[in-house]
Amino acid sequence: MEYNHKDIEKRWQQYWKENNTYKTEVDKNRPKYYVLDMFPYPSGAGLHVGHPLGYIASDIFSRYKRLQGFNVLHPMGYDAYGLPAEQYAIQTGQHPEVTTMQNIARYREQLDKIGFCYDWSREIKTCEPSYYKWTQWAFTRMFKSYFNTKLNKACPISELEEYFAANGSKEVPAHGTEELVFTADEWNAYSQKEKNEILMNYRIAYLGNTMVNWCPKLGTVLANDEVSEGVSLRGGYPVEQKLMYQWCLRVSAYAGRLLNDLDTIEWSDSIKETQRNWIGYSEGAEMLFPVEGKDFQLKIFTTRADTIFGVTFMVLAPESEYVNQLVTAEQKETVEAYLDEVKHKTERERMIEKKVSGVFTGSYAINPITGKNIPVYISDYVLAGYGTGAIMAVPAHDSRDYAFAKHFGLDIVPLIEGCDVSEESFDAKEGIVTNSSNERLQLNGLTVKEAIAKTKIYIKEAGIGKVKVNYRLRDAIFSRQRYWGEPFPVYYDENNQPQVLNDDELPLLLPEVDKFLPTETGEPPLGRANNWVAKNGRPLELNTMPGFAGSSAYYLRYMDPKNENALVSLETNEYWRSVDLYVGGTEHATGHLIYSRFWNKFLYDYGFVCEPEPFKKLINQGMIQGRSNFVYRIKDTNTFVSYNLKKDYDVTPIHVDVNIVSNDVLDIEKFKAWRPEFNNAEFILEDGKYVCGYAVEKMSKSMFNVVNPDDIVEVYGADTLRLYEMFLGPIEQSKPWDTNGIDGVNRFLKRLWGLFFKGEEMVIKEEKASQEALKSLHKLIKKVTFDIEHFSYNTSVSAFMICVNELNAMKCVSKEIYDDLVVLLAPFAPHIAEELWHSLGHETSVCDAKWPVCNEEYLVEASVNYAISFNGKARFNIAVPNGTSKEEVEKMALAHESSAKWMEGKTPKKVIVVPNKIVNIVI
RNA sequence: GCCCGGAUGGUGGAAUGGUAGACACGAAGGACUUAAAAUCCUUUGGCUAUUGCAGCUGUGCGGGUUCAAGUCCCGCUCCGGGUACCA
């Protein structure tokens, strides 16, 4: 009987389905383990061979944990809302739901072929009303909350109203967009409309005027993590800055907790570091600079309070609210021209140019320490969104200020002993401070660090500033001017103020529209819906939520996917708690993985969930890149020359479909059939073969390097695909897909099969295993257990190969050995394992077997090989009976006949004996 | 610019400070076969010797610590990823 993967895989996939093998229920008698994959966006292109990499890794771990007796939750679903489906809908008129569901069906079909142990009864699609009800529900809770800075958590907004009624805005312990000032009496006299407007400044989900990344081509705003280098991540269209009234989530309030709690989770250092940078903690000082002849002060933020004596000018962001107050009559025209110019530059243009530009406001500020007058400029190198949108410029010690000062001929005053600022600024935070003392403050002679500390104390005491922590992390912009997303559960009341729907009105269903485009008046697509009003007849919000809304709490819903009364019941959440192992790509480091943590923390604040962090351990699988192949056409001919001969010709490389190339050798007949124009192509061969060139590129249709997992499954089987993807290299490493080694893994499975079957006959017998076979097996148990725990699957596969070769060589047919071997293999290659398991006479699924435990006794050797080295250089080996003492080993090594030769008659100075390893003799 | 990774044969990659190159691919040679495929066996870092055992050298470069360094420390080079007028 030959190893027939098609037969085997079909049969056992059917068996698992019929027996509900992977169905999971809460079971308080067993310890739980929650393994999760980042759910995919079902794109039209289907899965390529890179997608399953992480899924296979998590599947192995899930199966392993289950065999160890854990109750494993391992679900899968789809991140179904997204731009591509909508773009496709705009082009074709096809409803995004239709294409999304088709894509999901395709994904499911592909996933099923690989033999994953997902509990599909828990499947989630983010576009289903029963799911997005809870996305909307969470939003309404955020709307009804503010962030209490004293308790460092979200609290009901009603508490804030009570506070205002009693105290006004004085020392309000709430995270607000702006600092508002009013008394209790004023608050109590405000109309409801005015009160609402004030509360909006504090809500966790709030409407605010914010600078947004506006993508005109996509017709929507984008979050910071959806933009890279001035273009949209999806589609690569230019993005510009625009002030818009948008829904936002007060993620920035959680910056401190998001930062600190990174220390409590097991993520890779690199991804934690990426998040730390994105959150961008910086401790500094906020300082007030009086403005000459005006009754107000400029507030700035700096981390270099020590450089106050070197401030020779100040700069405002073009969008800063100070601009209007500081521009003098004679400068008005120049400033307006500049602001206009800046506004029309996109982020991308600003970045590419990097040219110094700016204008003088006409006003002067007063340095609060030196009392000197300093000019105030406007320039686009200062960002409105960070700090206070205004800076004190210290050209001697900041390269950007330096460039600006040089350009406008402003003073540069060095403040560090011995630094040279004639060519460039001295940015390092080190050295001894000079030029920095007067009757108010003396910093000369101090180190930079000391000077910063002293200045902070001074400005606090003098009442000209305070110590302040700033975060780079911005609030998340939560509105999208799109159709294919969750509708906001929001209507606008008679004052045109937003109100959230009651829980019993959720979910608010996504309405039908005639076209998926903005309305003629420029409203988002929902403006086209008929009768888009709440029960009370008031108009509903026209924006929809962004992609990350649905993916922020999906891991909670898997725990209790059918619950109609809660996102997840408290009891169920108490059992499953949080994700123990999360597997996915690094590309979500600053998006989904921040938003999810934020969302979870918000729910945690109200006790809706019991864990403060959603994902305990995170493994990032690397990307699988494409490996493209090229043929080389001699210019102006239809003749193709083989790779190593191309240097003699003038050739054009042409991408060729990797599916008609094998081990870089072109299948000439298939090539001719591939494209009509190659029908009568001619070839210059080497050694009778046409060898192709290759390059590592992104896997994409246009490079003809997409490898479909279905094709691999068809030819080699799912088990080979699974083993091979793991064998390719460390899971976290990116690597090109290269089919050149898949035969080796396939051969291994055939060899394994050959151990069980000779011809039609099953040869495994109930007989006692030899010591030799037991040793081989237990070596494997130890290695594979260790490797799985450390996600080192590639070395596990190697270990299987070695073990099978050893068993083959010793002609082992003992069932005792193969029972355990099959269980060990089950996580990696479940189909063949299940087949062999049943062949061994077991009635139940191998998924319910017990993971074997290594018995160290079998591994003990009768004798141990010591490498004898001289001055660190290994020379020969000796065998020593196991358990020999260090001293005895030393004696035996020195007494060995070969030792005399290497010691050259000298007496050893020192002998080091490393147990079971090495004897090093120093001469 | 800053932050984080990485560099080991023709290739993918192994190696708790302890005999570098496991395992696999590819290649070469051989067996079986009329032949091919499949399968099996041998060799396979480099250099020298291979009519002998063997010897030397070797983990991007330059130093250091150590009895012993691919591994630890210092200084570079190159490659990959993230991020950026963040004051």
C-alpha cells in the first residue's frame, strides 16, 4: 500500500467533521488554553502559501496543548469589513457583502484542506449584525465615559457632571482635549446644549475637530497607522492634512497604562520597543513665555529646560491657535500667504522637500529667565499635534532650530563648554553647562542632567511652568466616510447634538444604498440610504467605523459567540480569561495591537472583562516573500538564453510563472503554452536545460510568483505542506517561498509510511521494544517537547527525520514505539498520524491521545565520549564508563597513549574536565 | 538621523561558552533497470595529501575577555525591518 495523501486527508477531514472532534466547551475540571490567530481579511486573491505559516504554527501548538490535557480554545473568523471590497463594489456595483461572503467561502475551502483544528462553531464575521452589535455597544459605553486621571481609569460621564456642578472645572481629574475654565455657578447656568459641548471635551468616544489624514482618492480619512510615508497603506494614494469634525477615541488617555503594562506581557522585545516608540513617552517641562505688549502667555513644551539661556527665537506651528493672536497688522499679509502655501502642500511634499521655510509674526516674546525679547516665527517644522504646537528654539543644541536660525540669520548661543556650533548644532544631552547663569538661575558648571533637574525645580517655584509628561500617541480617529463598515449607533437631536442609541436599539443595521459613492452634496455613502433615522425620527450618523473597530474585541467574542445579552458573559470570561498565545504578523504592532489593548483596558475598567491585557504571549511569524523566476530574451528576437550564458548577449529579463519552473529549470513545453507570443520561442540551453534566474520579491500576481497552497496540497498533500512550511526556517524569520526542498519532507513521510506497511501488509507487531529503539524514541520525545515549547518547529521536523531513519535502520516493528511516535507527529502532520493511529488498532482519534513523557533513564549511555583537547584544540576522543568521576576522567585522559604526542613532553599546567563533554589540557 | 534585528558551505538552515556546518535541498559518483522515473548506497566548507594515516584553515571585518568564542565585551562594514521635522 502506497502512501496516498489524497485518500487519507479526505477521509480524516471528514471524520473530524462528523465527530465534532474540534468542538470546545467550557470545562471547569480542565485547565484552559487559548490559542488565537490574527483573523484574516478575506481578499479576492485567496490565500497564498504565506498565509498559513502562522496558522500552522498555532495549530501545532493547539494540538500539542490538547494532547497534554488542556482544554484548548482555538477559533477562527474573518475581519470582513474593509476598503478593497468597497472599492470593488464601486467599480462593479456588486454589493460588498456578496463579494465578501464569496471570498470567505473560498478562504474556508482553502483552510479546510490544510487540516486545522479550529472550532468552526465559534466562527465570527465582523460584518454580521450579531457581532457588530457588540462593537456598537462598546462605542456607546465609551461615549458615556470619561477618563479619570486620578483613578487612572474610565468612569461614567455622569460623575463628571456632578463634579462640574459642585466644583466647576477647577482641578478636574479628567483627561480632556483642551483645558476648559468655568466655575460651578457658570456650569449650573449653562444650557443642556452648552453642557453637552463641554462634556464632549472629555468623553472617551468624542466628536472633535482634529487634523486628519485625508485621502481624496479613497474619499475618506485614515488613522496614523494606515498611512506610511505620506501615502495610504491600502492603495498607495497621496494623503493630505485636513481639519475635520470627526469621531475620535481617547486612546491617548491610556498611554501611560499601555506603556507600563508592556512589562507584564510576553511579547518579543522588538515589538514592545515598536509600541514604546509609537506611544513615545517623553518627560519634560511646560513653560510660559510672556508676549511683549500683550496680556497672554505662550505655552511651550521642552525636554531641554536647561537650554533656556540659549533661546533666541520661538516658533509656532502654522495650525497653532496662537497664530491669530500674535500676527501683527504689518505681517498679516505675509503670514496669510505662508499659511496658504503650507495648507496646499501635502504631508508627502513637506517631507520630500525638507526645505527650511517660515515667516515672522511681528511679535516678540520675553524669555522668562533672561528677560530678553525674542522674535516669534511660524514654521511647518513645528507640529500642531505634539506638545503645545509651539516651541522655544535653541539653535545651538537642536539641529532643526539650527537650520532655521542659519536661514533667517538668527543668533546661535552655545551653552555647553567646548562645543563647536559653527558648522552644526550640538544635540547630545551631555557636557558641562556654560553661559547659563544670572541672578535668577545658575546652571554654569552643572552637567546637562543636573541642569535640567534644577531648571524644572526653578520654573515650578517661580510659577512659570511645570513638569509635564508628553506622549506621542494620538487619539484614534474613528470616523470613515465609507459604506462598508459598522454604522455608528448615534443620532443627532434637535440641537444637532450627538446622542447614542439605547442598548435595545442595537444592532443598528447597515442600510442598503443605491450606490457606494458619496452623495452629490459630498455626504458619505450612508447619506444615500432611505429613511436613515432613529426610532425618534432624528437623523442618524452618516460615517461608519474604521477597520480596526471590529478587530479590537473579537478575541472576547470567540469565548461566547452566541451570547445575545453580552459581548461575553462574566462567567465564561472568568474561564477563558485572555489569549494565552497569539500568532500574527508584526505589521499590526502600531495598529490593531494598540487598539485592542486600549479596547480591552476600557472594558476592564468597567469589569466587563477580568484581564487587563488581551494577549499574554505573542509570536510574530515572518513574512513569506515570493521567489520570482526570470527568463532572458535576447533583444529584438524570440530567442531565450539560459541563465549562465546570458552574459554573452544583450538580454531583457522577463518574469516567468514560477509554477512552470522546477528547481530553477524551465519546463519549455509549458512555457510555450503559457503565452501565445512564446509559442514559437527558441532556446539556447546549458547542459540541455534552460536555467532561470531568480529574485526575492513580494508575492504578487504581477510578478507571477504566487504559489497557491491548494496546488501544493494537491501534489504533495496537506501534511507535507505543513511540515515543509515549518521546516523552512525559524517561524519568526521572513524568508522566500522556495519549493526546492519540499521533496525531502515528502520523502520523509513516505519513509515513515514504509515503516508501517510492506506491500499491503501492516508490519507493526505487539512486541517489546529494544533499548536502542526506546532510546531513539525518548530522545525524540525530549527534543520535540522542548522545541514546541520554544516554537522551534524546524528543528523538530529534523528530529523526526533522524528518528525515523534510526528506526528504519534498526528494523524496529514494535507497536510500543510507534504508538508514541504517532502521537508526537500528530500536531505536525495530523492526517497521516490519524491514519497510522487507527492502523495501530486505536478506536478513538489521535487528538484524544496522551502526549508521551520522556523517561531520562533510556537516554543514559553506558559510556560517554570525551573529546580530549590540548590548549582548547580538540585532538581525539576517549570512551569513559558513565558515572566516572572528574578526577578519574582526568587521569584517564592524561594516561592515554595519544596524549604523550600532543603534550610534547611538557607537564600540563591545568586540566579542565567538563562533565560528559570535554577534557581540556593546558600545556 | 534614531530604534530593533541579522551576517555560518552552492542553497534553506543546526549548534544551554565546550569536537562548527545537525537536518534537508542541490551536485557528483555508484547500485537496481533494456531505458527512464522511483528507491537505495557513497562523497560533498576550503586548501594540501588522497599509492596511507592525516594536516592546515575556516562562522562579515579589526581588537579584547577566557583553559576554550559562531556564541560574551569594545570598535567598524554591509544587509533587512520599523520610525521620523515629536522640541
